[in-house]
Amino acid sequence: MTKNKENILIITYWDYNDALIQTYTLPYIKIISNTISHDSKLFLVTLNKSNKKTENSIPKITNISFRYKKFGILGGLMWLKVVITLLYTIKKHKITTIHTWCTPAGAIGYVLSVLTRKKLIIDSFEPHAESMVEGGTWKKNGLAFKILFKLEKLQLKRAKEVICANEGMIEYSQRVYKIKKSRYFVKPACVDLNLFSYKNLKNEALLKELQLDNKITCVYAGKFGGLYLENEVFSFFKTAIDYWGDKFRVLLLTSHSNEQIQNYMHQLNIPKEYIIRKFVAHNEVPNYMGLADFAISPNKSIPSRKFSTPIKNAEYWALGLPIVITQNISDDSDLIFQNKIGSVIEELTPEAYLKCIKEIDLLLKEYNRKELYEKIRPIAEKYRNFSIAETVYKSIY
């Protein structure tokens, strides 16, 4: 079968070195590059927050980077520069398709598609504007929300193809944006099942280095604030310390500084030995994450998170980790409850945290680490396998 020649402009809203590019974008671009012809070209747009040099890992791709500026006058000037530069890129390199990741990038993709009449594809479609309001970052009557919400509707209407973050986003977009497409694709955040696997569990050298031998370790890889809980997570940790005592440890894989983490701990009088904070490169994450016995996924239970697709849950599952999760997060909260592979936080109270901790304790007593891996890993293989993405991109390209 002859592969189609496509010159594709891929637009994101993230720094090239961000995990969202490394784990949530580049693996899919590799799939796309294998789907299209060898003489096709891919151009990846990133908004970098520093001048740190980027290492291009895909031969067929050219990275076009801009220095990121926040919403405001400087942000407006940045986007003007982006539009002018990309209009030139589209013409010079005979771009056939504009492929955008999430709705902030989709907004600029929409503008470029209108100006150039190129085909628009929206990837990882989820309600970003509503999430920013529900998470407390934006105001419902604010300019940023009004602009992005309007652009979300416009880009959905114009898009040739729409790839939703989960099945529920199809109904949501029809109800909220009042637009019904002829077809939709669904692609959750998938995980590299080779990178995250049994070989990463309980690395002896790291266990010794971090003094986690014979400890019950909870891992969290991510941020605090915005769409994620803050003090509530540390209240959960405090409850776990009270329950397990010195047997319990927390491993935080986060970009937050030691000072920020210590401030959270100080508010709840958590002794420093209970929480270990590390910031590691993504290729090192599996070995650190694999030190844990269970994980926590503290997304805020806001309505729009039902239509998201947290990638960290896929990575936890690939390593066979039970997850403590908040309610109504994507399909994940239901999967965890139905398959009894973790615990769902019903309320943000110490009593509810203790209930979850006891359920995790029961799991850890009922199954050893290998048995938990064999019980949970198939969830990642079934629901977060890259084969799902391959099917989607082959249908489109």
C-alpha cells in the first residue's frame, strides 16, 4: 500500500523539554511519521520557557520554537510573531495539514487554517477553557476564558478531523458547543509499555540510596495547584503517616522546589524524613516510579476533568501500581473502582483519606508486588496501548 505524502505542521502550546512533549506528543508524532510517506515532512511548533537547547529525537521532524509569553500584551505580540512565521512556513514548505495538540494550540491552528485554507486536525480535544475556570486560574467573565471558549467552538466547527481525549468528550462537545461532526476519533493518553514495565520495579540501588527498603511507598509524579489539589494531598500523606508510622514514605517526582514542598509539610507538621522530593529526567522516571507500592492521582474533581485523560495514571498502571484517585476523573476513577485496583477519594477529609489508606493496605496485604503487577498491568495494555493511537492515525493519514 502506497503511503500518502503529507507535510504536516504540528502545533503545541508547550516547551519542547516539557514532559507533555516528551510523553504526550513525540510518541504520537513517531507513529504519524511511520504512517506517512518517507518524503513527507513534519514541523513541530513549541513554546519554550527557556533558551535550553532541544534535542530532536525524530529524524523526519523539524522543531520551530518560540519564546513563551503569558497572556497579555507580550503574549499578544508573541502570537503575532507566531502567526507571521507560521504563515511563511506553510507557504515555503507546502504544508498540507495543520495538526494541533489541545485547544490552546488549536486556537492558533484555527486562525492559520482560515488564512491558508489548509486542513485542520484537532488532537487531544478536551475542554481547556472550562477547566481553567473550574480550577480557579481564570474567571468566567474574564477575557482569556471568553476568547479561548469562542475559539474552541470555532476550531471544532472547522476541523476536518477531531480526536477526543475520551469517549465522553463527544457528547460534551455536542452539548456545550452545539456542534455535531460526521465522525469522531477517541485516543486516550497512552503509555510506552516497554519503557514502563516489570523490569523497573524495586530497583535495588535506588531503594538503598533513598532508604526505601521495607517501606510502604506512595509515589506522586506531577504538580500541585491549578487543576491539582495542594494541601489536601499533604493532609492525605499526614493521615497515612498516622496510620503506618515509620513504615510509610512518600516519593514526590516534581518540578516544585524543596522550599515549596517544605512549606506544604510545615503547615501539617510533617517530619522531613517522610517525604522525598526528586526531579528527574523522563527516561529515569520509570525506575523511580517503580520503587513505589501505590500511587496518588490528585486531580481536582471538577466537571471538565471527566473529559480529560491523565497520562500519569497510564504510567502507574503499566507498573502495576494501585492508585488513590479523586472522583470522576476521565474513565479512570470508574476503572479503578470497578476493577478494585486502588481507591477512590469520596471526600476531601481525613476520614475519607483513612478509608482509602485502609483499602490500599488491604490490597498490599492480599497481593505481593508481582501479583499486583499482574492484576493491574492488563488495564494499561487494554485501555492505554499505543495500538489505539496507531489505528486512529492510520484512519486519518
